[in-house]
Amino acid sequence: MGNVAVVGAQWGDEGKGKVVDWLSERAEVVVRFQGGHNAGHTLVVGGQTYKLSLLPSGVVRGKLSFIGSGVVVDPWALIGEIARIKEQGIAVTPSLLKLAENAALILPLHGHIDRAREEASGAGKIGTTGRGIGPAYEDKVARRAIRVCDLADESVLEQKIERLLAHHNALLRGLGMAEVEGGELLRKLIEIAPQVLPYADVVWMRLDELRRAGKRILFEGAQGAMLDVDHGTYPFVTSSNTVAGQVATGAGVGPGQVGYVLGICKAYTTRVGSGPFPTELADATGKLIGERGREFGVVTGRPRRCGWFDATLVRQAIRVGGINGIALTKLDVLDGFDSLNIAVGYRLGSERIAHLPASMAQQAAVEPIYERHEGWAESTRGARSWVELPAAAIKYVRRIEELIEAPVTLLSTSPEREDTILVRDPFAA
């Protein structure tokens, strides 16, 4: 099976954009299968930087790209992103991009409610991007969502808006906020519809045709395993399943259609927003890692929290997500440190444990157990083969493989796509 799924093995922001871009040279089709425009991917191609939030990374390379039904789509954000990268010389046409007709839409009221609820939560806020992803998924599960296909029928839109607002306006009244006027929402949707509908297609059918034709498909995940709504650090998670099992439902393919699952993780750990973070460094070292790694959220611009590599957490992500191999990114950020730490387990009270527990209180209480490693003074930036790496850097990578119980398939040593050490081609696995 020549198909590959790329998923995050930490809390997102692991460098999936570069890895997907690198793999897209070998793929013929790229598919987004979950999340929304809260996910940010940065690609550096020929000195040009592209920041994508909703579009599959394959569009930059001119690869046939799909947005599956597992994605919640803000139609204004989609059209805006298409316009932005057009200014950078990338034309996204309906022949290049296919949008699932059964994908649920993010509406302006969703972002409004998202931000209002976060503000009302005070110190207990989850740390969402405020872009309405959670409320949109709530409407989808509650069977009141407006979907892409509904944009083609004004009478259906009117009925669905009435049902939607019967719920949301009651909530807004309870929060002491202004209600949404149905006629204005209908007007906005009718106005955006002609721009969105040309991209709409029967994605599950197109993917089945491509699979039968022997095309190599790359499934591109957003966020990371520890933000999964079931398996992450709940409630400080996103509103979708981020693990590779979501490929099947989010893209509309059978679970056997993924041949290789590639997990992405940094050579250290970062997190944006609230929630537990056992290896977080709230000191000068954490600040230095953040500065070297330019750790700011692509979507939010918020500085990322930084800490040592957590092998226990990544091993858990590998087991839950069925990850076959890891792409290790940003090794060069660790250049120059005298020593490095890797978390090899947790201390919970007097007990040593080998996983991150589900309990919110226990997640906050665990303390990392560190294994100390020798650093390296030489630069790894731009290395494209093992022989270019310092011996201590190779030992660090090999120890990570042992601890997470999975091989490092790719090693990234800079944001440039060519600065990649290929150990094993996932498409040939």
C-alpha cells in the first residue's frame, strides 16, 4: 500500500508542514481529514514562506488536494487563504482543490460564541484559538450544522438557519450577548456560496477512484495526538480526533487504505495554550529553546511553551495512533547545549508510572523523571546525511528511538525541505 498518513505525536506545531511538503514530491494526492483553520502549517519553498491554515500543503506543489468531510470549514477563511497564496504566485483552482460537499461549515456566530465562552471561563479557559472550531463540531454532532452542499439551496439554508439559531440565540441570551439575525446570516452565506461551490465535490468517491487507479495518497493531519478529543489532555484538547484512525472517517476511505503512519515530533517539546505540560521549562533554558526555534503559533502568534523531549508522551502517542515511524524535526535547535534531558517516565506521588494518566488532576500532578544526555557544540543545521551529524547528536536520536519504541524515519535539520535526512521512504515501506 503506497498511501501515507502524517500525524502529530505531541501537542501540534511539530513541523508537519515541511514534512508533508517534502513527502508531497513522492505523492500524487494530498488530503486534509480533520481540524479547521485553527491548524497552521508553515512551508518554506525556494526562500518563499507559505503559511497555510486550511488548505492542504500539497497545493503549493501543484498536487491534487482534498479537504475531507472530517474538516470543519470556514468558507470566508478558505476563500481568503486562496486569495493570499494567489498573491504569492500559487493559483488554487477547482481542478486542483476538491472540498467535500458534506463538510460542516464554521459560521461567524461560532467564533463569536467560542471567544465569549473562553472569556467567561476566566482562569479555567481551555486556550482555544477562538476561531469557532469547537462550536462548529458541536453543531455537527448535534445534527444542526450547515454543510457545504446546503449552500446550493436557499430554501434549505433558511430552514437550517432557523433551527440553528433556535439553539444559539438562547445561549447568547444566557451570556447577555446580542442575538444573531437570521436574515443577515442567510445573506452572507448566499453571497459567499458562488465562490465556494465550484470547489465542492464527492470527495470519498474521487479518492476511491484515485486509489483504484494506483495513485499515491498522502493524508495530512492537523494538531497532535495529545490534543485528540479522546486521547489527549482533556479538556485542554481540540474538538476532533487527531490520531491516524480519523483518516478513515474524515476522508471517507476504508481503514485499510493507510499503508504507513508517520508521526511528527520535535527533538524537544512545545505546547500552545493551556493544559498540563510535564517537561515545561519556565526558565532561561525554555526561553532560549523558544527563541532559537522561533516558537510562535502560526495561527495565533502566541509564544509556545517549551520543554525537554518527553519520550513517555511520544511513546503513548505512537501506541494509540498506530504510528510506524517518526519524523524528528528541529534537531538543530538543540545545537550548543552542554547537556540535554529526556523524560523517561513520571513520578506520581510515590509511584513511578510509564504513561500520562487520563485524570486532569493527575496530569497536573505528574513530575518528569529525566535521563541526562551529553550535548554537542557542532552545528547540525542543514545536515543531509548521518555522517554530517556530531556523534553526540546521533546518540541522542538513537536513544529517542529506543525510548519511544519506534524508528526515526526522517530527520529534519532546518525549515528548508532539502535539509532532511531520509532513513526510510514511507511510500516504499
